[in-house]
Amino acid sequence: MQGTEIGQQSTLFPEVETFTDYEQPLNERMRSCLRLEHLFAAIQDGRKGDTQWHARAAIIGMLEVSDLLTRTDIKGELIKELERHLSKISGLKNNPEVDQETLEDVLATVRPLVGQLKSSNCHPGANIRKDELINQVKQRISIPGGTCNFDLPAFHHWLSKSPDARTDQFEHWIADLLVVDQAVGQVLKLLRQSSAPRAVMVEDGLFQQQLDPALQCQLIRLSVADNLGVFPEISGGKHRFVIRFFRQPETIGRPTQARESLSFELQCCGI
């Protein structure tokens, strides 16, 4: 009797279909933005945790962000991208089909970010680059197990402090990086909202599309149902992109291309 009741109950609450989003940047600026978004997510997750392992993950994330900022002109690229967005969005002011209140909210968010990034006092990553303890960690981070307690007793001592004490230190280390986090978040938010998803059906697990040169596409986004058991590999450039779907039921084996008909949602995002 109990089994019957459970079976009846399960039909009243059918499983909700879940989806995973996949993204492919089509230029170097978007590649940098997505990498930074990924690193800042790891930093924020590490900062929320109470253990030393959370703290370690946050510090590694900050070091990688600092490294990325040093190797490329991220700040300059973000300024160019945000100013391009400002120009495009400002041009919509007289369009009666555009929600003017939403437009003004976006402008009010983007303009201060551009001003902050252009400021002569804006030096993202300077706080951790000047920190002696962080520099000790950086020197050892590439060595497997190189930040073990006997290698870096000063770091071991800092990690043994209370979560509140570590949080205060994190606030100082990340303070000058937050403007980059906010700018990247705004660029990607506007980009992802620039295109409505459309349903696509493919044969033999393969889809390709030519890109209209007049419409700048910076990011390809896919939403794929998890119950299909497939994942996409996306390649593309200025003129076209190709999507191939693969299966990998066991990680020990290589992925194989799916050969059946599949459906997914597609966005070609660009501003």
C-alpha cells in the first residue's frame, strides 16, 4: 500500500526539466570577461566559507585575477566596451519601443563604472601585489603542495586566524578589484540580454550558422536540457560558428559525437 501511495504522489509532482547553459566567446575581449567572471565567482565563494580551504581558494582566485590584469590591458578593454555600450544605448533614447526608465537605469549604472575605471586612482590588483604575505604565496603556488604549512609558516599562521579576521583582510585585498568585477558583470549582463533565445533542432548532432556581418555577434549561448545527456563543443569566428554535440557516459572514455536529432535554445549575443 505504501509503495502505491508513493507512486501516486510522484505523478502529482513530475520532475522539472533542468538545463545547463554553455557559452562561447567570439573575440578576445569576451574571452577575458568570461574568465574574469569565472575567477570572481570562485573568489566570492571562497570568501563566504569558514574553513582555511575556502580562504586558500579565494586567494588563488585573486592571484589569478591579478595575473590576468597584469598580462593584458583589461581595464582599457573594459572602458572601450562600456563606452561602446553607452553609445549604443544612448542612441535608443528617442525610440518609442524602448522602455526609457530601464534605459536610464542602465546608463546610471554604466556611466559611474566608466568614470571609476578612468580615474587616475584606479589601479586594480595593487593591494595584493604590494602585500608581502600574498607575494610569498604567489612564489610557491606553482609548486605542487608548495603552500603546505611547513613551507609557509606565516601563511599557516594567517589561516589559523578567525573567519572574521580573515574576512577583514579579504575586504582590503579585494577592494580595488571590485570595480573590475562590477564592470565585467555589467558588460556580460547587457550582452546576454541583447538577444532572445530561439529554439533550434539539429540533425546528426551538428549545427552551423553563417553570421551576418552587419550584426556584431560577440557571444554564442546555448541552453541544453540535462536529460539529453549531451554537451556542445562550439567553434567560431567573425563569419560563422559550428556546434557539435557529444556524449561521454564514462569519463574514462573519449567523447563521441551524438548522431541523433536534438533540440536546444540558441542566442547570438551582440551589442
